[in-house]
Amino acid sequence: MELLREKHRMSLTAIAAALEMNKTTAFRLLYTLEEASYVVKMDKLYELHPRLSLNSTSEKRSSEWHVSHILHKLGASTSRNVYAGILSENSLLVHHVYVANQNEAACRISTLAPAHQSALGKAILAHLKPAARLKLLSQLASDASEAIDWDLYLRHLDVVKQQNYAVDYEDIRAGLHCIAAPVFKAGEVCGAISISDSSENMPKRIIRGLTRQLIEASQKLSIEFNRGVNQ
């Protein structure tokens, strides 16, 4: 765990080599830690669970999403799952804020994901300052296990910024659609919110109407966050 705290993200082979143990033993230990929610695995890389790797700034930013009823109202009015995401280094901390089929606020960290893959991540990356965005994308490019056309990805982020929302049509998971919009605090993007559902329940033809509701909620949330800044 200390090794992952220092290196942030490592493969099984790298961990075994650094700790001078065989891969079978390392895998068994990592599997146990993963089952106990001490580490998480993304693709072939391991890192600390968000609750252990968050610094105080990230903790404060995370807690802010739980003080507003705006996201709960968004979930109730659209009858869909609502998520909120914030950046933590080059990863995305995703909170499942509203569980549609339970009609309640969840307010828990549900997953940790690479920042560039989801609609949530793209909504944030598109609105970062150019220097910060290029620095983060260079880090993501060095860590990514898949081949990505980053020039094309940058052009896609320009479109996301212009339209003020991002979409995910089964990009992350088969049969799942998602739309996301950025949230701002003190003039800078501080995260994003999204709604998602199955492609059957949320087909492309109804995305436009849902996007309007999502953007309205993101704007209200930005106002709420900035009210706290101005007080």
C-alpha cells in the first residue's frame, strides 16, 4: 500500500519486482486488498482505493457535492441515475449521487476511473485551462494501455467545450448511455455531473431534452458553489 501511495499506479509485474516477491504471491495479496477495498484495479494497473488516496483538498471538494438537493431533484425529475465526478491527479473520482431505481440519494464514492474515458471526464477536461489540460493528457497518454489518437481527442474536447456537454454512447459499457455537463467554482471547472441509463431507456432521440435539464442543474450547482465562495 505504501508503494502504491508513492507510485500511484502500477502493474502486477512492477509491484512484484519492486517488492522482490513472485507474481503469484503479489497477486494473492493484491486480490485480498482489492476484496477489502484497499486497492482498485483498472485495466491491468493497481492503485489505492480513493478513500485512502484522497488528500485533504480532494476530501473537501468531494464533500461539497453532498450539501445540495439540486442533484437529487435532477434524478427525481428525470428518473435516472445521477453521478458527480472530480479530478484527483489523473483519475476521476465518481460519486453515485442518486440511485434512480431506489428513489434516493446515494452520496457515496462508487468508482475510480481514467479521466479521459467517460462523459464526466471529457466534460471536465474540455474546460480545463489549456496548459493544465495538456499536462494531464500527457500523463494519461503515458499511462494508457489502449492506442488513442490524442490529436483527434483534443478536437473532440473542443466540440465538448463549445456545446457545454459531453456524451457517452456505450463507450464505457455496452448498453449504457450517459451525458455530462461541467460545474464551475471561482471561474474554474471543479467537476462535472451526469445522468445515465440503458440505451433502451435513454435512446439518442431523447438526449436533447435531457441535456437541457442536465445543463440547467449544472448551472444551478455552479451558482450554489460560488455563493459559498462569495460569502
